[in-house]
Amino acid sequence: MNMKHPIVIVAVTTLSLGVQAQSLEEGVKMYKYERYQSAKNILTPLAANNPTANYYLGLSELALENTNEARTVFSKYPDDAANMSGLARLAFAANNPAEGTRIAQAIASKAGKKAWEPLKYAADAVNYSDGGNKQQAIDWYKESLKRNDNFDTRIALGDAYQKIQGGGGEAMNNYEHVTGKDPKNSLAYSRIGALWYAAKNYELALASYQKAKDADPTNPIPYRDLANAYFWVNKFDLALQNIQQYLELSDKSVEDQIQYMNILYLAKKYPEAIQKAQELINAGNAKPNFYGIIGYSQLETKDYKNALENTRIYFSRQDPKKLMPLDYLKFGRIYLANEMSDSADFYFTKALAADTASNKAETYRMIAESFKEAKDYAKSAQWYEKLVTAYPNSQALDYFWRGAMYYYAKDYPKAATAFEAMETKYPDQPSATYWRGRVAAATDEKAESGVGVKPYQTWLEKVGPNYEKKNDLMQAYQYLALYFYNQGDKENTKLFMDKIEGIDPANGFLKQLKDLVNKPVKTTRK
């Protein structure tokens, strides 16, 4: 019986090592899938006796923004290449790139002529930190691959190429190298999707993210990325469906819930976005942009008073450097909704100043449209005026709305000038001629001077009697019928009365004009 004990002990030890290896693999997988709390839970009991487990535990702490804990973890194995890499990352994170680079070079020197892992750890420290020399990381990865070509290093090399100018092609080559040999590599497909996403080719991004999901349905990352890509192709239900799946598979950390909140907002689920942001705030996780999400959502739900209050909180707490032109545009819209036009104009002007694009036409346009939606037609006209003045080659629609806003603001001289400019700039646009007639008719309500006759008749020749917008035809026919009646031109009066009747036999104007035409002429007895 005594002879059996060593065998039992060996068997138990072997089983224990197998479970530990399996747990380490699962812990690393959780880290790569950005499930940092799960990785921490798995790796903590392993870290005491396993430098690799300790390294990934430290990385998980770092990802959870537990910097002090990460330093304590990495310091347990100060001479281990992996944990030295963690200390290098901490140096970079502390804005000490010189120290981070020094440690990385010390790690690389451990590789000698044959070892590959120190080169990869050195490259990782530089690649996944701000302030490091990415080309140096690429060189270390390449040398590491010469010694041991493996999927993790290939993916990391692709990540490094993405961070240098013009490196997208090489990044794609490395990711596709992995998927070509390992069709079940979910991470590599996700990286390919990210490349297409960055190139704004959302259809190819969606296809790659779907492959990443199919390769490993337990990986939460593709669901998050699918949600983001579906938003850009206006498939909001699918965006919402995938972000919900992401939340189920993730650790439901604060960052995970923020991702969910953002997609709720982008998918126009405004009440739900407000609720989620409020939950995060109530749980003590308040961040400035949460108030922005609440305020902007309240704008869309027409809760204008609270929208103003929450957006003011957002602007007071957010780092001004992080405020984008769209933030100023939203704030301007909220002030407009609260009938504070001057404040709206102030923030719209700030949006324009914050816009660093070489062509700011879209910002001008959004401002003009905001005033249009608020029915402040005079202000809208002014901003469309600024748009076409700054960008004379703006689209015909910009010229049209400039004139239309002046028209609705009853500034007929400027409306006339605007539509004349549109007609000159875009002679193939009949609407400019029509609106010239309509503006002229607005200054000649009794159709006596006939200033609208020529533009209306020119427009009718262009579009013909079968023009689909019958209301426009009716505007022209009524003015012309009344004008010719006033001129005593019975033939043309009847011509346009017949045209009106062809569109609407029960037309009230037509009835009144018929009564006038058929009214007996009074004769004076002698």
C-alpha cells in the first residue's frame, strides 16, 4: 500500500498543474477579451507562484486604473521580463517615457541571440503605452517573430503598425496572416474590423466583426464593435441588440455600462439613456459626459428646462479641451429651445471657432438648420448667408434655404436677391425661378403691378403643366389668374381659371374669382 502513495501524489500534482495551466489560459483570455475583473479574479490565486499569471494580473489592475495595485503586483518579480514590461508601462503612464524606454531596452537585452519572449515583452511595453517609439516596437516584434512566429506577436505587430503613418496595410497583412492560419482567432478578426471601421468602410467592418463573433461567441468585443458599426449604417435596432449582448458577456464594469449608455443615446433611446446615466451617477460613478448625455437626451425629448440645467453642469465640469464642436452646437440648440437666442448664437459661434476642419460648411449648415427648426427665420437666413458667402460653391439647397428663410422672415428684398443669385449659380434649378415669382407675388398681394408674372411664366415653361408639385402650380396659377382679371384680359383669366379647376374644382379662390367674372355689370339709367 505504501508503494501506491507516491503514485497518488504524482497524479494529484499533475492534475493540479493541469488545472492551474487551464486557469492561467482562461485568465489571460479574459484579459485579452477586456474582462479585466474576471481576469483579476482568476489570476489572483495563481500569481503567487507564477510570474506570467502575476504579469497579467498587473495588467488587469492597470486596465482597471488601479495604478498602485499594479505597481505592487509587478514588483513581486522585478527581474522577470514580463513583469519588468509592466513596470515600463507604469513609467510611460506616469509621463516618464525616458524611464519606460530604459526598462524596455533592458528587457530586450535579456533576449540574447535566441530568446524571443523578452523582445515581445519589451515591444509590448512601448506599443501599448503613450510616448514610446513605435518603430522600435516594430523592430523588436520582427526580430521576435524570426525566432518564434506566433499569433499573439503577429497581432501585436499589427497593432503597432496601426499607430504609425501609413501602417494600415502592414497591419492588415499581419492580422490576415493570423486568420489564414487560425480561422477561429476572434481577436484577429476584430482587429481587421477595426481597420475597416477606421477607414469608414462599415460594411466590411461589419463582416469582419461578424466573423470575430462567429469565431468565439463568448468574446464580448465583437458585439460592442458591431453595435458601433451598425449605428453608422443607421441600423439602430441591431446596434442596440448587439450592445445588449455585449453587456451580458462583459464584466458589466462601469466602462461596459458607459458603452451601453452611449449606444442607447446613439440609437435614439433617449429615456433609457437618461435612466442609465442617472443610475451611474447615483452609484457614485459620475463623469462629466454623463450630464451631457442626459442634457442632450432631454433636448430630444423636449424637456428643455432640465436639458439646459444638465448641459450647464456638463460644461462646468468637462475639460474645455475635450469639448467638441458638436457639444457647442447642442448647447446652442438647447438655448434656442429655451428661447434664449443670443446665448444660442454665442455657442454656435464657439462651435464654428472650435471646428478645425478645412471646410466648415457643415457646421454653418447645422447652425442655420437649428434656427430654422426653432422658426427663427431671420437668424437662419443670416447663417445661410454666412455659409454661401464663405463657400460660394455650396450646394444649391443652401442657396435655396437662404432665400426661403428670408422669405419666411418677410425680408422680401433679400429673398429676391438670394433667389436671383441661385438662378444665376444653378440655372438648371427651376425652383429658383419659381421662388422669384413667389417673392415678387408676396410684394404684390393684389396682383396689380404684375412683378411676379415674368418669373412665374418662365418657370411654367420650364416645368410644364404636368409638374408633380401641384401646390406650386396652384400658387402661380392663382396669381396669374388674378393679375389678368385685374388687367381685363378675359382670355388669359379664363385660361388660368381652367388650370386651377383642373387641379382643384372646389378651390375657394376659383369660386370667388368666378363670382367676380360673372358678376353683372351695373348700367346707369338715362
